[in-house]
Amino acid sequence: MQFHKHTFPNGLQVIAELNPAVYSVAAGFFVRTGSRDETEEVSGVSHFLEHMAFKGNDKYSADDVNRIFDEIGANYNASTGEEVTMYYAAVLPEYLDPAMELLAILMRPSLLQADFDMEKNVILEEIGMYDDQPSFTAYDTIMATHFANHPLGQSILGTKESITALTSEQMRRYHAERYTASNMTLAVTGNTDFESLIAIIEKYCCDIPSGVCDRALPEVKPVNSVRLLTRESSVQQHIMQMGIAPKGTDKRRFAAELLSVIVGDDCGSRLFWELVDPGYVEAADLGYNEYDGAGTWMTYLSCMPDEVEKNLARMQNVFDEVNRNGVTVEELEQAKNKVASRIVLRGERPMGRLTSLGANWVYRGEYNDVADDLQIVRGLSLQDMTELLQVFPIVMNTTVGVGPRKELEAGRVPA
Amino acid sequence: MTTQQFDTCTLDNGLRVVVQSMPGMQSAALTLMIPAGSVYDPDGKAGTTAILSEIFSRGAGDLSARELSSAFDNIGLQRSVSGGVGYVTVSAATTADRILDAVPLIAKMLLKPHITPENFAPSRELVHQALNAMEDEPKQRLGQYLRRCSYPTPFSNPSEGTMEDLPNVSIADVQSHFDSLIIPNDAVLGIAGNVDSAEIQQALADAFGSWKPGTPRQLIAGAVTPSPMHIEHDSAQTHIGLAWDTVPYIHDRYFEAWATVSLLSGGMSSRLFTEVREKRGLCYAISASINTQKEMARVFGYAGTTNERAQETLEVMVAEIRRIHECITEDELQRCKARAKSTLIMQQESTMSRSSSLARDTLFIGRVRGLQEIRDMLDALTVDQVRDFAIEYAPKSMVLVTIGPESLDTTCVS
């Protein structure tokens, strides 16, 4: 495993973790832009733009882009989040050159009016699709509530209204501002050599315009609140809760990850034994999410509508107990073993490494190989967990529900 | 670089074991498939398999549920037991140095579960809650109905169970399902990863040697639920499901069937994606794929679209399916092959996906198809063969299920 990095004159950073022992190579552009970088008028533009990236340029039409990716047998796609838009392709090493050419085209699409008008329909359909998934609706709502008046509360998909009103001119402006070379990291993992990699990138990526752009990182100040979206036809009640956890740059994030495994993993965790194992709920978990300048504890609960208060109280007991008394040595060891085997299994595929390589660089400018990650996890102590809990106890500020309930009994949820 | 070695053996009780040593890997994965899925649920007791699958993790032999869970977590074992339509599948993976410790634990979980009233009640409740959750996810519900309308009983039995049947399932049913169906006769265990083949085979023989064989059960195909069917649902989109017959994995012409569906829906340059989404912007999600059981197979097509565009979406989909034999080009077929080959090779980077292929191949065709064999079969496939297959197996009528606020005009599928 060898790590390399290089910065091109236009500001594009390339990082690579190369491994001749694997069969494929994966490459991905991590553009530091997402819904948090949008203004209200263009809500949803980052995600819409991600779709438009595949519509090609003067040389290759949209059909060509899809066709060539398929011809080289690429496993390719893109995703948009609050903070990063990512475009990736995993291919056999002999196809790295055409894959890189296409990925570079995605960074500078033509954004034609006709394509824009057609794709708008697809985006509206995607909004409809997520609307039919209660857990997604709950996520969108809790982000908007917990991060009210904060950029992280802005919806990734936007709304029917914002997408309908969006113009291609607004999208072009957003693209020009955010898709500058210095706002991108190109991460590569797998089977290739660095010299030929750089030569390929030089061929296709040097005309990405330079330019600097930044983002504001205001403090998060959640106001304790409860919000219910009533859906009478819903059978289950879906509840999410959110509280404050370490930021993406905080070293305590590793302890936070382990704590979320101990308390809220989908099997063998405290929430599992208290709520799922006895059959009280369909799902109950706790996760830790890291952001640029922020971090959250997030819970998800899905159960019968009449049982919500009881189950929230059960969850609260679990949190109170861990906040008061911390975790045990046995729990910590088991969580380390779980996390370590996940790191190893994910790390065996170039595609699995790509996300952690890219995210680590974009958020922290750091490189950790699998061995580094394992060592960090193995090195965490009970003391680290106690210190984490002192500053970031599992306390929920925001509660959101989607389902038949019109209100929740007071006193059972933070408000 | 892509040489593969498979070692197979059969234990005295009939359990077939297939090992692929992958020396470059750090992990090892195991897949055990037992023909004990919901196709064997007793009449009127859908959900029996689902409940049994829940019970497996709730203690085994001398270990309580928590002790079993701790023992697994101590060796970082990711694991799941899932009750599918045809099979109960145990999947597990961890770092290669710990797989030998995992084997006896997995055997204990499978062979000595605690089928007790204390475990039965919450397990049934969890299956009930999962069914509730599915009610809120129209796309998932659609899959269940599509299966019901396209396969004869019992091949159409839902792996999730049904709300109607669940109260009728008793602990005795679950015990009897376990006793008569969790048997080694037709089961297969695949292991892939950085393992010593002889050593792991010995460990498996030690752990599973005491598993008592039984009498495999034959299935008799019954009736198919009539369609078209519409399920009214207060949803943002209309969810459209289509199904038609094709040949199963064991069939000589399976690769022709695969190519036909791949032309429709393999990759973003495929026909459905291009015609329905790219050219007309009718939907976000659209797909078609082969659902293969051992004895029979169907193609399942899906699109989700807002209600006012649902009729057009259905009609464009059906038209594309009906004209699949027209104008197949060499380039089009080459793209399907390229995608398949690259997926095959990338599978070699994942012990989990390899172990499940080992088990599935052995169950379906009695042996493992190597990389080179599949490449040769793909290379040999011609446009003429695919076109002939598409004509010969063209769907005479299609099964249609929709979920949404309003039903559609179904003339185009009949």
C-alpha cells in the first residue's frame, strides 16, 4: 500500500493509495460543495447539478457518457450530501484512462437548456420517491429542525417549488463558483502506478478552472423542539432524535464512533437488548455523524404508534445510564473488535477505501491507511470514553416524528 | 492474476462444503444455505421461516442470547441469518485469523437454537413489526405482491410472512420447521478468504459432523394469484411492477436470458433507462432483473413515477419490453458483456460476495463456475442467439401490479 499526493497548478489535489495486489482501480472527485453551500433561492441545485454532470459536453453527448462508462464495464455513480458531492468510477486497470476522461467531463458539463428541462422532471420524481419513504422524510425534517437557521439544515433534494423555479442560469452560476479545481480532491485507490496516473490526470484535468471558494462554519445552536408530520395512512410511527456530538475535526470522533456502536448498533448494543430484542420496536439505533464544524448524535426509532412514549422512555433510560456510568471494559473491547473487522472488510475493495480516503482528506487533510485506523481504534481507553461523555453526553435536543400521531405526551420527550 | 482454486468435500451427513482460498485477502467469509425458506411454510402459516430466523440469534446450546452475541462480537464476526423464499441463509465474515474460532459458534447457533416460549413471542412480534414497516414502504410491498401474482404457490410464499397468517403460527410450527427442514442433506456451505483449505475443512467437519440428516421435502406447484392487481395507497408516486417468465440459472439458455434483461436494464445506456428516464424524464428509479429460484425464474420490472405520468411510463416500459428482440447491435451486447466481466473480476476483491457465489452455484448447478468458464460463456454469446431467445421467450402476457392512489389502464399488458 503506497500513498502519494500531488497538486496541479490549477489547485486540483490528487491523493492516491495504490495497491498492486487488487484487481480494480477506483477514482472519485470529491467536490467540497453541497446543500449547505446553497442559498434559499437555489435549494437543491447541488443535487440537480450532480445529475446534469452526466449530460456531457461538446465532445460527448449524454448518451455517449452513459455508453462509454458501460463499454468499459465501469461501476460508476455520484452522490450529493450536505457538504460533499462525489463522482466515482471503479474499473479494471486497463480502462483507467477512459474512465478518467469521463470523470473529468463530469466536472465541466455543458449544462444545456434542453437537458436541464428534461432532467428537472427526473429530479421531481426523485423527490416523490423519497416522499414515499418515511425514514427519509424524518431525516430531512430533523436536519431542518435541529439545524434551523444553520446551513446544515438545508435540504439536499430541495422542494418541488424550489426545483420548479430553478433556472439553468442559476445552476451555471453555482457551478462556476463551486466547481473550481482548488475546491476538489481527486482520490484514487487500487491497482495503478502513480506516474502513469498523473500523466492521465494531466491530460484531462488541467483545464478545470482555478479559483477559491469557502464556506461559513457558524456555531450550531439547536433550540429544543418536537415536530410531528402527521401521516394518517402510515402504520408505524417513525421517530428521529438529534443531539450535539464532536465535530468532524475533533479527535474525540473515534470515541464517538465506538460509543455509538456500544449504545446503538443494530445488533448486540444496549438499545438492541432493551428495545429490539424484546420485540418492542421494529428498529432502534443510535448513530454518530460528523460534519464540517459540527457533529450529531442521531437516533432512529420505528414502532407501533401507541407505543412511542414508552419506547422513548426506554431509550432515555439507556442514555441516562451511559451518561452517568459510562461503558464497561467488555463493551469497549467488543466494539473495537466489531469496528476493526468492518474496517478490514471494507478496506479490501478499492471502492470501499475510496470513500474513507477522500473524506479524510477533504475534512481533515489527513491520510490514514487501514493499519493507522486499526491502531487508533485499538488504542481507545475507558478514560477516552469517559472524557467524551463529559463533554458530549447523549442528550437529544430535537425530536421529529412521521406517522399517524398528532402529538406526543408531554414530559416524555425533550422540549 | 485471477487464478482460482476451489476445494470441495461432502461430509458424511450430506453437507457439501466448498472452499476458495484467497491468499491476498485479510478476511474470510462464510455462507451457508439451507433449503428451508418460506416456500416450505405450512399452508395458512406464512411467517414460520421468518420467526425461526429471528430465533437463531437468541441463544444456542449452553449460551444465552447475550453470551452468544458477546462470543460473536469478541471475534468481530459480522453475521446474519435471513429467511428467504427458498433458503435460510447464514452469512458471516471476519478477519481471516478468526474464522476458525467462528465455525464452532456458527454451528452451535444453527444446530442448537433456543426455540422456547420466551423467544418465540418477541420473535413473532418482530416479524409483525417488520410487516408493519413494510406497509409504509410501497416499493417493498409491491415486490411481495408481484411475487404472489407471478409464481405459483408455494414458490410465491412471502419470506416476510403475512399479517393474516402470523397469529396462526405457533411455537410447534416453528419447532417442526426446524426439525424437518434445518437438515444438511441439500445444504451447501461456502467459505472464501485467506484460509488454509484443509484446516478449515477439518474445522467444518468437526463442527457440523453431528448435524443429523433428514428427508428433503418435495414441492408441488399450485395456483397463481390473478392479476392485474392494484393496491390503493396514499403515496406520492405510483409504483409499477411488471413480471414475466424466463429461464432459471440452471437452464442451458440462462446466459441468453441474462443478456436479454441486461439489454433492457444493465447500466445507464440500457434501453429502459434511456427511453423512460433519459429521453422522457418519466421517472427516477427504473429497473428490470431476473429473480431466479432453482426450478423457475421471472423477470421483475419496476418503475416509480408520479401519478399523472404513470400511464405513459407503463406504456413506454411495455413497448420496450415487447420490442427487445428488435435491432440488437453487436456494440450493445458487448457493453453487457463488459459490465458482467468487470463485475466478475471485482468480485474477487470481496470474500463475502465470493462465499455467496460458491454456495449459490453449488446449490443450483452442483459445482462452482470459475471465472474463465463464465468469461468463455459470455464471449461465446452472439447477437443471433440473444435475439432468438428474446423472440422465443417473448412474454405473451405480463403480470402487472401497481400501488398508488389510482389504478391504470392495463390494456397494454394483456
